[in-house]
Amino acid sequence: MEITIRRVQPGDEHTLAYIQTESWKAAFRSILAPDVLARCTEIGRAEDMYRRLLAENKGNGYLLFLDGAPHCIAWWDAARDADMEGYAELICIHSLPQNWRRGCGTRMMARCLGDMKAAGYGRVMLWVFAENERARRFYEANGFSATAKHKEIKGVTEICCVRSL
């Protein structure tokens, strides 16, 4: 199994959108209402979002390739929450479901955390659906702890998790 990771670049919009929407379909089908999930997994909307992020050079995106094929994406930036100033934020990390639990997410996480630290951050935060037990176990295994901070989004509760770098 060969794993390589590179920064995203213009032209990656479809690949990013495909991995995100396929991951969401598998991970959130029992968490989000069907109509909400359908809207959130419209590939054209996701492509437009990534096209805009790339054009604006917003944040730090990555693509992980498993045996030469795109498999996992991640994106991070400065924390968007006003009360989390000084934190980096892991905005997303998504993998194609057919290869979950093969270590790709862990490799991607290590790359993101290393780059956050190299950028001068000492702490990182993320939001995760409270009901997403699989993701919560993954984040806990990577040193994140849930806080009391939470919010409602898309009809479900998200919790904030943090860790030091």
C-alpha cells in the first residue's frame, strides 16, 4: 500500500467534491435527515465551493493518494470561531468509505497537525457531529478531547473538540 499526500491545486475541484460527498453519504446517512443529506451531497455545489476556496487561496487543502488513486481529503485554516482565536481549525477530513480503517486518515491527520505546528499554531480545534461515534473515536485516538462547546447545525448537534500541538 503506497500513500502519498500533496497540497491541493486548481483543477482538483471535482476530486475534492467527489471524496467529500461520497464520504458524507456513507458517514452521515443515519445522522442527517435524508433531504438535508441530499442537499449537502450535491456534487456541483461542493465543486463550486472548492473552486472558490482554491481561487481565493483560502486555507490549506490536501489530497491523499492510495496506490496512486485519490482517496482522502483534508482542509484546515485559522479557527473561524471568534472565541477560538489563536487556534488552527481542522475543517474537514474525509475518506472514501471503501478504504476506511486502513490508516489513511491517521496519515492525513499527522500531515495536517505537523503543518499547523510549523505554521506557528499551538492548539487545534474541530467540530464533529455528536452522533458520529466513528469520527469521535478517530479524533480521540488522535489526541482530541470534547469540550462543553456545542452548536446546532443541519438539525443535529455538533461538539467542539480540541488538542494541543
